[in-house]
Amino acid sequence: MAIPVSELQKVSPSSLIELFTLSLDATLHGSSTVYRFHSGANLNTFGAVVWAGNTYSKFPVEVTGFEFNGSSTTLPRPKLRISNMLSTFTALLLDINQTTPGNDLNGAKLTRIRTLARYLDNANFPNNTNNLGTPDPTAAMPEEIYYLDRKTVENRNMVEWECVAAFDLVNVKVPKRICTRDIFPGIGTFV
């Protein structure tokens, strides 16, 4: 179930919560680990956010560039910037590059999930009761799925990747199946 439009059009709706999952591919990265995180920007919390039974850790992250432009024919290419103050991601990249040299998390799947605070699990609130509304793990805007395409910056402060949509990846063709007259008899018939 998507978030009801009436909820978004209220004069003072509950906070919009932005959650991210970063899923590694075992063939590319040597592991199929899923990292769940949020920036903590839209919720007054000092730690993790629990939604749909999954825990999203608070981590300094900034993702920009999700905007679609109706006049442009290109898809957005968001930038994912993650803090590297404790060399957390440098260590992760070194580990992954032992499996696939020079990979730098390329091909990892980034999913953006947006929901409202009123739909978060009860575990996020005092006395385990959501005082903003009723928890609903299905109440979210459509997920936006991107893949890390290339690392653009890595230093002591941050690591940044450029993300692309699935059919913006190299060597991916849409559709993956050839349409011929034998498979689809109506194609190529003109009246």
C-alpha cells in the first residue's frame, strides 16, 4: 500500500523519513551483506530507526540528485556521499577489492525508501507506542532503486559514488529478449 495522498496533503503531516539499503552482490563483492542506514535528518532520534521490522542505523550520509526533469530525456544520476571519518568505508573497499580488484562497490544496489513517521514501528517511540499513528510496513512511496556506478571521491572525510538506474549500467540492454514475428505474430503486420 502506498502512502495515502490525503496524508501527504495535510497541513501538518508527520515527518518524511528517508531510509536507505545498500545490498552487496556476492559475485562482485564476495559477500551478500545488506547495510541499512538513515541520515537522521527528519527524525528527532539519537540512534537507529526501525521500520517494517528492519533496523536502519544512523550514519552521516547525503544522497542528492533524485529529481526527475520532465524536459530532459536522461534519468537522474544521484550522488551518494558517506562519511569516512573512521575509515569505515576505506576498510570495506579494501576488503571488497581483494575479491574483485578495482571494484570499489560498483554494482552494489542502493534502494531509497520513503515513509512517514506515523508509519514507523512502535519500537521507535517511548513506551513502545507510536503516538503519531499506526505502524504500517507497507505504507511507503515507491522504492527508488539505483546501482553504484563509479566512485568519484575517496578521502579521509567522505566517499562519494555516482549512482545509475538499472538500464543505465554498462552492457545492459532493454528489452533483454528479441522480439520476432515467430514469438509475437502481430508485430510487423500493417493494415
